[in-house]
Amino acid sequence: MLVSKYNKTWNDAISAHLWRQWGELGVASHGSSTGAGLTLDPEALVLFSAAFCRRCPRLYDLMANWLLTYGTLINTTRLKALQKKARYKDTESMAYLAALCAQAGDKRWLRFADADTAPEEQTLFAAEDGTDLSYYRTRDELAARYGLIRPAFQRQHKIMRRIPHTAATLLLRLRGGLGVSARAEVMLLLMQGAHSTQQMADVSGFARGAVKDVLAELELGNIISAAKISECRQAYILNNAQSLKEFYGVSQVCFPRWFAIYESLGAVLQLLANPVLARLSSETLQGQIHLLLNNTLRPRLIQCGVPALQALEEDYMDTLPRILESLGASESL
């Protein structure tokens, strides 16, 4: 059946993509690193992975171990804001991951760990064919608080002791030096090029007022300068961007709108998960795909920052998985 074929293609492509993304951040991965210069968005990646990786138990637990090691570099305020906007998400799974971090001592995660629990028990992980994995000799008591059934969680030593020194980790490394606040995102975007206040607010997900406060501080410190780009608009530039790039070991900076990309992938997964599609003709299915592309994907991807995704054509159900496999390769930029 057409839908089952698409489901396998998409799940395989997204799974391989997430393995590469987490490998870039320091997880022991069987996928090869792209090493191609895209800076990752840790909050968007965590939010999407919390939902999708329920079908990839090994990667799910490696992600959880990464959060226990580097969770202090995650901006929980920004994560909460993205979660409110997200349509593809898993509240119970995210609450459980947050509870693991809070239990380890990072109290910032309590805002997620206090989320409403599931009204009925459900298995955290599902087999590749979609069947539940519900029998375990031992169960994780923390997961049970959120209505999730899983084997006892175990700490693993498959996370790099230091964040990799690559373009992929640039935002995390900026946070390590500048703090886990809007300041790191603002500096990242200015390293990419000139941006207006509104552009930085839109891309970063922070309130415009928070971005303005950061810009005011940086301008007072002579770190940035304002440049007028029209009668009523101005942009900001770094006064010595090249030196900063050299300090962080990057030749160029590209920070796509990962949240829009993952929301688009989630929309496709939700479409394919609809059991009604299995009873539709190929022509009707193609019509549903066409509607999804024009009504949902194109508006989200038009400004995502990856040309191959911005120019998506109507055969995207075949081409997008291939684009996803090469996402980050230098020729895609």
C-alpha cells in the first residue's frame, strides 16, 4: 500500500537524520557526522525527539543521557515557549525527560516535570511495526508518574565528556560563555550576518523586548553597531565578526529555522498516521499530499534558511526524505 511505503521511507529517513543530529552534539552514533557547518537548535531538537524517538528506544535513552550531562545548556524558558507553539509534540514524554533532569538536580526543569500526567497508562516505546512493548520485568517508577510504562532507566557512558568543537554546537558553546539567555542567540545570529530586532526575535523565539535589551547592552559595549536599512528600519552588525568566528573555530555560520523544519516533518508524520488514508485511492492520497504541501509545508519552510527545502516541489513525498538525508551537506546551503 502506498501509505505503508511512505511511512517506512519517512520513518527511516527521520530516524537516520536524528541519529546524525545527536551525534553532532556528542552522542555515540552509528550515523556519520555531516561536518557541514549547520548550527543546531537544541530546544527544537529535544522537543521533536521527545515525540519521534518513542519509536527509537536506544536513541531516546541516549538523548536522555545527553540531557543529564549537558541539560544545563538547554534554555528551558525557550523550550517551554516552543512547546506551546508546537503541533507535533508529546507532553508526557517531555515531562518524563524533564523529571529525569530535575531529579538529577537541575530545578529549572520542574516547570515541565509538573505537567499533567496521562489519564491512562501507555507504553513509552513502540515497536517498529507500531505494536506496543508493554511487558517489562522491571518498570521505571519515575516514568510511571506520567502514565508511561518502560524498563528502568540506566545511565550510560556513551556521551562525549566535552561538547564537540564544531559549527553544529556553536549555540551551545556560546551559551557556555555568555549564559543561557537571549544573548547567545543574538550573538549567533549576528555572527551569521546583519539582522533587525524583529528578525532576531522571530528566529530565536524570544520576545522582542528581550532581544532589544540584549542589543542595547551590546551596543553600549561597542560590540555591535546599528545600520539604517530603510526610512524606518535598522539592522545590527558585529563590529569584529571575523575575530569572533575564528575564536569559536567556524568559517561561516548558518542557523536554519529548525523549529519550522521539524514542525513540517511532524505534519507529514501526522498525515501518514491517519488510518483513513489506507482506504483512499492513490489519486485521493496525492490530493491530500498536495493540500499539505501548499497549506502547511510551504508557509513554514519558505524562510527556513535551507534553499533545498524552500524550493520544495509537489513530489516532496519522494524528494524530501532524500533532502533530509543530505541536510547539512555543503551543496545544500
